[in-house]
Amino acid sequence: MTLVKTPYLKQVSGWPKTGRHILAQFDDTSIVVYQAFCPAIGHFASKHGYFGGEFRLNRMSWIKPNFLWMMHRSGWGTKAGQEVILAVSIQRTAFETILAAAVQSQFVPDLYSSETVWKQALKQSSVRLQWDPDHDPSGKKLERRAIQLGLRNEVLAKYARDWIINIEDISEFVEEQYRNVRSNNWTDLITPDEAVYPVTQSNLAIKLGL
């Protein structure tokens, strides 16, 4: 998938204002997630099409389907160690596998009989799920919640090599758009085209807290 971009003002009105939603760019077979890395890791990944070199498989690595959430976390690529922004297209079936394996980072009484049971599930899981306040381009906190997914162990290993369709370095695009943000030029601001990702399985939707 080649990243599709749309004027921010054209799409923001169609996004949910509140609630937990997976905002993402996707098609029938793939979905885009974002990560920010130091140049050594980011440039290796964009050049080779997989994560290797200084990328560590023994640490949790977080993916974010929502572009503006990634921009908030990375300071639009200005934070140390997050200068290279990658748009990673992965198989949609792989993303479904990630969601199915996810365990929420906070105890949810409706899902687990006790905190002990939840902590054991969290310890054993290869995917950690976290909901955080989403933000608009200027960094203002929104009522809507954005998802991020922490990958480790066998899931991270498969993500790093087997599930990737394409890796695109979008750092220059991010830098260009950050200039529009700093000058409050919302008319010219371009962001990746995103919509609410459908989770059709009711049990999974409940598990994710959607």
C-alpha cells in the first residue's frame, strides 16, 4: 500500500469526537501503522524492508495506527531518538492476529475475574494494548481515545520480518506538515487518509474495549 494523503480539514469532521476507536489507513489486505526511530534503525528498515541492524527483538516495540497520535508522541519527529518516522504497511490478517493477542495494560474487571488473573495474562501475552487521549495536530488533548499496541517475543519477531508489506520513510512529509502546524496553516495541512477500522467480532470488540 502506498500511503494515501488527504487535506486534514477534509477528513477531521468525519472522525469520531469521543470514544475508543482504531483510526487507520487500510484496504482489504493491509493496514498502515506508524513508528518513530533513531536514524540508524529507521534508515535500515526503510532501505531493507524489514527491521534489523540495531533494532532489538528483546524489547517491546510500540505500533500506532493513528498518524496524529504518532505525531504527538514523537513531537512531529523532533524528539531525540524519534527523528525517522516510518509508515509500515502490514498484512491485515497479521493486524487481526495482533488484536486477538492483545491484553489491556490496565485491569478491566469485566474481562478478568481478578487482578491476579489479569496480571498473569499480561505477563504471558506478546501484545500489550493501551488507550490514550488522542490529540489534534497542535497537540490539544481530545475526548477521543487512540490505540497503541506494544509487541514483544514471537509477535514482534513476526512483525519485524514476516508480516511487512512495505516500509516508507515519511520523515520529509512529516517535516513539511509540521511547518504548517507551527504556522497554524490548517488549510494546507495534509495528513494520511484515515477511517475507523472495523472490528466485526463482538467478543474481540469487547476485549479491546471498543
